[in-house]
Amino acid sequence: MEQPATSSGEPSQASSADASDETLTRHTLTSLRSLIINPSSPVSLINSILETLTRHLRLSRDSLILHHILSLLAELAHRSPDRSAVIFQAVRSFSLSTESPPLAAESLDTLASISENEEICDGSFFVSLCFDSLPPSRLWLLKNAGRFRVRPYLLFTVFLGFTRDPYPYVRKAALDGLISLSRSGAIEDHSLIKGCYHRAVELSGDSEACVRVAAVQTVSEWGQMLAASAHGMDRMKWSNEVFIKLCSMARDMRVDVRVAAFNAIEKTKMVSVGLLLQTLSKKVLDIMKESNYPGQGSREQKEAFAFSGALVHGLEDEYHEVRDAACCSMQKLTALSSQFSGEAINLLTDMLNDDSMAVRLHALETMQMMANRGHLSLKVLHMHMFLGSLTDSSSLIRDAVRQVLKSVKLQNMELFRLSVYGLIESMKSYHQDEIKNLSVLFNLGRNHGRFTESLITKVFNEIEPASDGKLGFDNARVSAFLMLAIAAPLCHVKNRCKIPVPIFSYAVTMLGRISSALVDEADQDTLLAYLTHCSRSSNDHEMHSGNLLPSHAKVQLEADCQLLKSMNDMFSKMGSIWSAVKLGHINKGLRTLRVCKGELAILASEPSGISASVAFAEQYLRIVKLLSKIYIHFLPTVNYCNYRVGNLDLLLVKLERRLRDIRHQFIGQPKEELHILELILFSYVVKLLLPEICCCEITMRKLSAVLFQVEHLQEEACMKPSSFVSELEKITASTPCHPSLLRKAFSHFSLEKFELSGRLEYASAELTVPGNNSENPLYFVCGMPVAIPIKVKLGSIPRQRRLWLKMTIGEEPTEFLYLDTKLYADSTRFSYSAPFYRTPKVLSFTLRISIGMECMSEIIDAASRCGGPRYELTFLTPEMDAYLSSEKSIHSLGTGV
């Protein structure tokens, strides 16, 4: 390898000469490549190598050797531009003489790469290559014509000529070339554009489907160019002709051609209203008979009207791909004419019953665009199918319907009433959609003030408290009416609002749900001020004129506000607790925590509407206690053994579990979520400072992932990062991570300035085995599966989370059972017979069962999953015992297994 680099060069030349006289081997070719890429190789040696390669290119029959020779020649041309012409001619001769399609294509690729770097290929050479080559080579040349430096007009001539090639894939490649040429904008001559368009129209009747697909796209692209290059009325004439042709091609026998036709129709920018309306009717309309459209001569009239009902046929097609494409085309065409939009609504509502979710979704997106433009005119006959989509099994479909309702302007009271009751039914069927439905109801009330007043007047008796003073705001119907009512004053009308005043007072008791639904419109304080103002305003209606909250609602609201304030006062003490711990005064910090825990126990004993916040505070105090015990291990001047804080490994395991529970069981505002994520980041920093306990690489990946979430939440909430987060950003930016940066971030961590911003949602569950105890066990047969009858009550479980039933006997392997979402889709309570398969061969045993919810960010190692949950579980219930016996007559159980 080093020999050719000698100053004299004689040994190298001798070796290359020897190589030229022998059959080339892969080893020899590798040596030649090293000589080619070596900048110190003498010119004479390179010339000798070039001669050897070109001679073997002519004489060799080994396809593998020829492949390597072509690769070396391309490398040589790139590194020695002065030899490019010689190499080019040698490769060209080989490409014309070889009968191997792969080698021919490779030689053409070599020619193209040389042409890209050197101007040694003119247009005539490219044309000669096209006409001298075999069909596979012609196909390759047409597909890669852009790599050769050929003038656009010459390229246009070549492509147009090869559209008459006898081989279909060559014709398709030629049409594809014309499409790419049209997008470059290089061809401007009107007559050339017209000729190309008519050639594409001719090929739309080709016998091969692949050619017809390309012809559809060519008709669309060059047809648009033809219309754009025309003047005056000719522009509309050509646009109409192209539209008619594309609609006719949408009736092709092949699915892919029909899909391509509708995709091309979607790009239409200008067309007569009459033609648009004709696509919605299979019968020829009177407007078409009276107008002068292309092709209305006696012989051509039948062909011209072959496009009638094109969209109808597309939407009725047996293949969902065609229906989907037709729906997308209609979506774009509705922007061209309000009259067309009004007629299209009948077809669109029919498409909401389609089997394909993509078709239903595109139909709703089309209605959404029509509503945004003010072109959507719903009628009563449409509402059953339209509102029925609010109970569709797909959340995407339900969301799309809600978006339409937010934008549409309903024309009469009946449409408004049907829409409201449709949303109420959706709230009953899908509890997880409550917030979204309330948001839509608010928009309906704001956009239809008079309809809202009329409806609320009729249903006011349903909203008022019962005779016992109990408010029924958990009822979906009452909640919907309240949300609708409070939006009516925002309607832009001159007359005074006639909503009964007490309604605004009642609405205050569901302030948390209202603020969640209107999170993009106003914060909770603004909403409270608005409702208070409306509840004190004068009203023309002759109903209740009270201007204050009902006494029971006022008491409950004041109690909740006071409880939240007390908890935030308690959270404000966390900063001083952490400061004491950092100074080594852990006993002082833990004493303060015990005082806070006692205060919280007193607060928890009082009934409130914010029990989830109390549960959050209880878990938070446990986490602060663990953090304090962990921090003391890192103080250099303190002997942590004297404080009986526990083993660091066990403390970290407990902290990880507590943080996982509080992160995934509680759903709050971004402020609370950010704080919990900072606590998780701190736990990762602790682990990174202890490499002997955990894997630093895995921990660093987790830290980076959580830090990314923190940055995203801060951006959404427009919050500045804390000093702790800022230091961590420096850590992730440095590779590798330096321990000094970790220690600096560790020192910046703080628990100050945290408070709850409002109500939290708490994912909870209750689990029972009815009638089962040690004296009344369930019967089982040893070695056979047994059904465990359970009753479950769920609270605020996110729809996308999966629930698992964990079942354990002593030290035996744990058995997991997935609880299908269908069990609790319609209700928060359900009964279920859970099968347990590993029954032991004993007289009796105790089965410990609990319910866990998957934490979507905590993936379990695949080796330890064993068919159970993919993610780590946070347990919503404590473990409870289920007693089983293989003896039916048993009255008491001894010690279980």
C-alpha cells in the first residue's frame, strides 16, 4: 500500500503493469482504489490504472468485477477531472454494448454522475443515449434526465416523443418527466403547452393503468398551465375543459386511476358553478343544457356529460380510498362556490355513516371549512346523522363534530335545541368528554343568545335546587344548561339579556369545571368576577331577583376557598423546612413537617369539595420528608447515622414510588405539574451523584426526557425556568456531564414559592369482593381457573390510561389482568368476574388483589414484564384479601398459603 507513494514511482508502475496483464480480482481492485484516492500517486501510475480499467471494461464478462470497475472509474473521474472525457466515452461505449440491464443502468448512473460534475455531455449526446439504449436503459434515462445538463425545450421534445414508446413504463416515465418539467416553469409557449395537454388527454385512454395514472396528473398540471397562459374568457374555457376531463377520468375501471383523478380535481382553482353542481347530480341539469360548455356538439355531447355525478359516484365507490379522495376533493371545491356548498351538505351528512373513519373525518373537516366560510347551512333532516357522530367510538370524530358546532351559525330554534340535546347525550355516553362538551355549549350560548334565552326559560325549573335544597349539578343535563346560560350575556346584541339571575349564582358552585372548559378564554378569577357581576345585575325577567349565592352554595364555596388558603399557607412553610435541612437541622425540619401533617389531618376531617387537593397535600408532605432524609446524606459535616434517617438505597426507592404516584394520580394546572417534574429531576440528580447505586447512562436519558417536558410546559404557560432547571440545562448541553455541574444544580434546588392554583382531579378507585370473608370464602378446584367477583368504582380516570388487576399469592409470581376500557366506558361503576389461573394445590389460600394504573412515561424492562403491563403501575387501591377454599363446607380458614 505504501510502495506506490515512493518518489521514483518505478515499483508502483511495475505492479500496476503486472495487474493489467492478469485477470483482475477483488483484492487487486481494492489496491487500485487505494492508489486512486492517494493524492501522492504519480500521474503515470494513474494513467496506467485508467488504461487497465478501460481495457477490462471492454473485455471482462464478470458482472461483479464490472460493477467494481464502474465504481472505480466514477471515483477516478471525480478525482481527476482532466480524464473525465476519456472515462465518459469508455463508459458510454460499454453502456451501449452491454446486454445486462443492471450493468447498463449502473453505467448510465456513472455517466450521469460525471455529467453533474463536468460539462462534457450536451443535449445531442443525451438524445442519442435515449434512442440507442434498450428499454430498461431508456426508462432509467427518462427517470434521471434531470442529472444530465439538457436544455428544457430539448428535454420537453424528448419526453413528448417517448410518450409514444411501445413500452408502458417508458410512456409513464415520459409523462412523469413532463410533470416535473411543468413544475419548473421553464416552458412558457402556449402552443407547446396545448400540445402537451392534448397528448396527455390522448394517453388518458391508454390500455395500461400505470400510464393512465400518470396521464391524469399530466392533464392536471399542464391543464392548469394552459388555463394560466390563456387570456380573458379563454381562461375559464380551458379551466372548465380540464375539470370535465378529470371528472370523466374519475369513472375509470381501476381504483388507482380514480384516486389519482380525485386528487387532481382537488387542485382545481377555477371552474363554472354549473359544472360544480353537475358533479353532484347523475342527471343532466337544466343549467348545463342552457349553457355553452366544451363538448356540446351533437357527437360529443354524450362524452361531455359523462362526468355528471362524478362526486356522487366517488362517494359511493366500493373502495374507501376512492371515497376518501372524493371527500378531500369536495372539501377544496366548497371554497369555490357557496351554492355548491349548500348542495353538497346532503352528501356530506350521508358520508358520516361511512365504515371508514378517514372518510368520516374528512367529511367533518369539509363541514368545518364550510362553517368557517359561512357556507354551512344545516337543516333538521341533517341533524340526526350529524349529531349521531357525537357518540362515535372514535374520539377524533367526536372532536371534529364539536369543532363544527363551535363555528356553525344555526338558523332556527329547532336546530339549536337538537344541537344542545345532542351534546348532553354525548356527555352521558363519554364522561371523559365533559370538559370539551361544556366548551362547545359555551360557544353555542355566546353565538346564539336569543335561542339560549328561550331554551333556558323553558328548562329553568330543572336547574333550580330540589325541595331539600340540594343542587343537581352532577347531572349532565343541568350542567349543560348552566354552561349555556352563562354565555348568553356575551352575545353581541343590543337588548338586555333575559337569563334568570340565580343561574349565575348556581354556576359559581361548578366554577372548577367551567374554568377547565374555558381555560383558553379566561382564568378562574376572571370567571368568578364575571359570574358575581352577572348575579348582582338587574334583570327584566320576572323570576327570582336574588343577587347573592344560595346560602348552602355560599357556605360550601367559602369553606373550600378557606381550606385552599390554609393548605397554601402550609406549603409556604416548605421553604423554611428545606433551608433548615440544608443547614443540617433535620430534626427541626421534621418537627415542622409533623406539625403540618397534624394541621392537614384536621383540615381533611372537614367535608369539602376539594378532597383531591387534600390527598395531594398528604402525599406531598411524605415526599418532602423523604427528600429531607436523602439530603442529609450529602452534608459533609453531618453524621447522618445519628439521625436515624434510614438507608439511602431504600429512601431512593420510596421516593421514586411516591413521585410516580403523585405525578400520575393527580391532574392539575401546569404550575403543579412543573413543580412535581422538578422534584423528579432532583431525584435524578441525586442518583447521578451516586453512580454506585444506579446506571448513570439510563438516569441521564430519563433526566433529559423530563427536562424536555419541563421546557415545553414552561413555554406553554409562559413561565421562566427556576435556577435549578437552568443549571440542569447546562448539564444536558455538556458532554460528558461533569460532577461539579451536578453538585451546583443540587445546591440550587429549592421548595419555595409553591402553592396550589385551584382544584385538582384525582385518579382513584375502590375495590371490593362482595360477600367474601374468612368465614365465607369463594370455592375453587385445585389447579383450575377460578372467577373472582369484584366490584369497582372509579374516579377521574383519564381515557388513555390502562387499568390492571394485580393478583398475588404469597411468594408466587404475580398475575396481571387487563381491565378493558369497555367495562367502564359508560359508567364509573362496574362488576366483573376476574379469572385467576394459578390456583395452588392446597385446601385454602388468600389472594391479595389491587388495581393499578399504567404510568405512560415509565416503561418496564421487557424481560420482567411477563405478559403484564408495559409501563410501571401506580396503585389506586390498597391490597385487599380475597379468601378461597377448595372445601364447600368449610366455616373458617386457617393460615392461608
